[in-house]
Amino acid sequence: MKKKLAVPLFNLVIKLASLIGGGLLILLVTACSPMAEQIMGPLEYNQPINFHVPEKSYLYWKPGILHTTTEAQYIPVNSDLLSALIVQAIDTEQRKRNPGKFSYSFGKAQQAVFITSLKTILNQNNVFHSTEITTNPNSLSSRSIIISIFFKSTRVIPYSHQIVLTVELEILMGKKSLFKRSYFVQNNDGSDEKYIGDFKAQQKDVSHKLLQKIINGIEQWQIQNKRHR
């Protein structure tokens, strides 16, 4: 019954708003439409990488705990009761039609972009003889170099949409662990003007910081590996 009433209620709200004025309707609809969830594009790494590992490597991605933030419902400040009800009704209807639009996370889609970008960057810079992505490290030989990227925890802080990542880098030869580090990475608090209203830019910012840590970690392992030879 509630679903049947939702559309008529939404239509009624539009009619009420149109009676108040078209300009107000545009203002209300725009104001109560938070930014849609965005997925960042491929990452680039413009810093020099001056080391090389002659072996072939395999990237293995493990997702962990994902915390999703939902955009708070918009309530106009200093508005009259009718305007507040109109905005609330429009916002509620939009959330029913497209709930993903109001959710913010550094989820599997963003992590997949990170992993594929890391593979491209490692290959472009000849860090290894070659790098591929594997979904089943158990199928590889005991001499295979595996770079495991474990997104232990990813969360987005409400309101500021600051992204906080806890990521574990482990380098293995087959099942033998050779190097392991945990990284805590976060971007700005969302107050920087260049990030306001741009969740995709915040994703890229935190991802570039993580990229640098991962590449530095691989270099540390390579130096450590040379010493033990």
C-alpha cells in the first residue's frame, strides 16, 4: 500500500511547489539532490621508479570490511513548514528510486580501479619482468612472486566524506611470506575547497597516497631481498 501512495504523494508535492513558484521548485529539487556516488578513473603515477625486479609477479586483491556512509537527509535551514515538507518528500522519493546515489564508500569498484591501475603502473615502469592479476594464487607455482593487497578496512566519514583505508601489503613466494606491511591512509578532511562536492577527487587523492606507500613497500622488499642474496 505504501508503494502505491509514494508516487501520488510525490506528484502532490510537485503540484504544491509549482503553486508556490517555479523558481522555488528548481531550488528545492536542486538543493535536495546530493552528489551521486562516483567511481574514479584510472590512476597515474608520475614519480620516478628506479628499481627493477627481474622476476614475474602476480597481483592478488583481497577485499575486507567495507563501511558505507549514507548521505544525511537534506533539511533546508530557516525554511517554512511547507517548504521543509516538500524537500523531505522529494528527498525520500529519490532515495527510494535510487538508493545508491546517496551512498558513499571506497568499495569493490574503487578497489578494482586501484588494482588494475597498479598493474599498469608496475608494467609501464618495468618494476618486474611483467605483472599480472591473479584470482587464485594457489594455482601458481611455489616460486611465483605474489603481491597481495588486502583492503582490511575501508570507510567514509559522514558529512566530510573523508576516506580512511587500512591496507596490508604482503609479498610472498608461493605460500612463503617474504615481506609484510600495514598502511593507514586517509585523505584530507573534506574541508579543502578543491574537494568539496567531488567524491571522485577524494578517491583519487587517497588512492595516490596508497600507491606511493605500496610502491615504496615493494622497493623496501627489493632492497631487503638483495641483502639476503
